Amino acid sequence: MPRAVDGTKRKDHRKKILKLAKGFRGRRSTNHKTAKDAVAKSLMYAYRDRRDRKAQFRRLWIVRLNAGCRAEGLSYSRFIEGLTKANITLDRKVLSNMAINDAVAFKQVVEQAKAALKA
């Protein structure tokens, strides 16, 4: 059976790869052979970084919490320890937003954590 050189499936597949490679520099955006490798690598990075994004946000929330806690005279680790002892189950995302947008409520949570540490 002869090899298909200009069939629609082949063209569609090449168009799909080149569409994904749009915006890449040099031959990576126009040459199917190099674009195929570039697209494969970019999809791997995208997959990995979708998972890494969650860790980056957690790090950001922790930095914000640490800053908010230190303003109240408590370190982040002692704050989390106090929350655990006080059975407060707010997650870091909520606490971080509270520290930024509602300082009064965050201060009350910090006070509860301090009280639980002393008890």
C-alpha cells in the first residue's frame, strides 16, 4: 500500500501541531519536525506547572500569614501550632485573605491561637 503524503488526516495532524506551536520562535513555529518536539515539551511543562501552581500559592499564603502573625508578635509556626490546639480548622488560603482584607477578624484568630498556646 502506498504511503499517504498529502492526505487530509496527515494535513490535519500537521495543522494541529503547528497551531499549538503558534508564537514559538524561529523554525519551532513553522517547521513540523521541530514544532512537534517543541509542542511535546511545552505540553509536559504545562502539565507539570499546573501542579506546581498549587504549591506556589501555598507558599504565598504562608508568607502572608507569617507577615500578619509577626505583626501580632507571633511566628507562623507557633500560630499554626496554636490553631491546631484551639481546634480552628481554617485553611491557609482563608487565613491569608483574612489577614489582608479583615485585620480585625485575623487579630481575633491570632489571639485565640495565643490563648491555646498558653493553656
